[in-house]
Amino acid sequence: MTLAYTPLHALHQELGARLVPFAGYEMPLHYPAGILKEHLHTRAQAGLFDVSHMGQIVLHGAQAAAALETLVPVDILDLPVGQQRYALFTDENGGILDDLMVANLGDERLLLVVNAACKQQDLEHLQRHLSGRCMIEALFDSRALLALQGPQAATVLGRLAPDVAQMTFMQIARVELLGHACFVSRSGYTGEDGFEISVPAAHAEALARRLLEEPEVQPIGLGARDSLRLEAGLCLYGHDMDAQTTPVEASLSWAISKARRPDGARPGGFPGAERIFQQLRDGVAQRRVGLLPAERIPVREGTRLVDDQEQSIGRITSGGFGPSLGAPVAMGYVESHLAGLGASVQALVRGKPVAMAVSKMPFVAPRYYRG
């Protein structure tokens, strides 16, 4: 299979990145500093991530918000201009087809950012269900996406565009950077304050180089992106949730907007609503939880979880070392009667039981800027 390149591919090579296949692209796993230092640098200062493999799609038209509400359990009609929300595409069984961000750009335009591995099927899903109600514009090749994350991100980006300092978490605005129109949202996938920057593909490398000139900024690869999001308790699609799991099972009930719930202003009307509402009412057999091993042994994805009688009660979906904690962390699914904080389970690591305790998430307190 031929791998695609992002507009920053030559820059990654120049910076000495270790490049690996990911979602059909050749992407940087890490740079010479290594995953651990990249992770800690992002927590301490500012890291620049190339996330141009993600899919950007714009919905145009007066009916775009109402149309999109037929596919997601989220309040899109009342999403203010200049704000974005986390959303989920669900199927007829309530399973999660993908998670995404939806931003109201104004002028009857919604910007969707979807996962790289799902972007083609998401585009087809939108075309199949929404064609005729709004115009669907895929920006897969015309725009790149950079993420500037960490406590110094606002200081750094403020040097190029002072107004971004006034933005708060989940706001989005049209911002000129180096003379080019970008869409900048104050959001990210690390638990830190920061920004995601949608930039014309032809100008992405120049912007990335300019940001990397700042003393606080270092390039960060996918390895640290994964450990940062795990510490932040954030799901990775295809691992911590998929079409076999519902939002309730995935502990994402908070993403079902009040307006779309059974007693809301616009109840249901999205795929799988009946099953999801039944689970909200009656509970579920399994649930995603945070897990902390009692020993300094990383517990990886796919590891089986058992109870005291060594009966299977779940599985690990994400796991590894948490550099900010200096300890292993994991998340996974357990039977609901074992999902309470402090509950004890065991992970079978190479056939040997490792004690784990159900923990609150996120593992590291988020530092989103709310003003």
C-alpha cells in the first residue's frame, strides 16, 4: 500500500523524525528527543503536532445544522457562531461510527474535523444521508491541520496574532497567520491549553517553521500525542470505542446534548436513539473506566481483565506509561458492577495477574483555558 504524505512530510524528514505508517499516512512517531521528553515538554511549554492526516469537511447551507442533527446526538442548531462541540456519529444500533469536532463558522457553514482512518467513510456517510439538504465540501487535500499544545501555546501564538489570547476553550475564529486565512480553535487532544490551526496546505510548512522558531516550541510526534491523550482520559477511535460500543458504554453520555435527550427540546432523531435512551434509563452491562496498576508494569491494549475468581470481566483498550505521573495508566471496559471508583480487578500480563484499581479520569488534571 502506498502511503500518503502530509504537507509537512519534508519538514519531518529534515527534523530527523522516525516515520511510521498511520491511518494510510507516513507520520512522525517521534523526533530525536524521544517520546518521553516530547511528552514532558508539551506539559511544560509548547509542542507542535502535525495532525494534517485528520479530515476537514465543511457543510454549507441554511439547513446544514438541522441536517447534521439527524446523524449526531448533539445540539447543533443552537451551537453559537464561533463555538465548537464534540460530537459522535452513531449507527442504527447506537454504535459509534466516529467521533468528531463540529464548529459553527458563521455564514451557514459548519466545519467538521473527523478521524484520519474514518474520513473517507465519514464523507460517504454524510453524502449518503445529507446530500440535497446541504452542500458537502471535503478539504482533505486543500487544508492542513497543526496543533500547538501546552501552557505556553497562547503566548507563542499570541506573538503572531494577539487576539487569540482572548479566546476561551472550544472557541473558534478566523485568524490571519503570516498573511493567510486560518481557522483557529482553542482546543486539542492533550488535556493542555492550546490551539488547533486549519491552514491552507500550501502555507502549512511556512507556518510550522515559524512556530518552531519560537524558543518554547518543539516538534512532537504521534507517540507523545498518544501518551498525552491517555493521561487526559480521552478516547482513541477504533481502540476505546467503535461501532460495537455505544456512547453510554464508552462513558460518553455527557456528549449527548440535553436538547436531544428524551425530555429535551428535540428528543431523538439520530441513529440508534432508542437503544441509547434505553441504556441511559436502565444502565449497561459494561462501561469504560480508568485503571491504575498497583505495580510499575505497563498493561497494554488487548490485555484481559479478570475478577478474583479469574473470570473474564473486561479488557484493556489503551494502556502505557504515563510520563507526567511517572507510573503506568490504562483505560478499558469492565462489567458495570466493577466500574465504581476503587474497585479491584486483575490484568493478565503474560499469564500473570497484575492488580489494578478503577480510577477517576482524567489521570492528569486538564488545563483548558476557560477565561
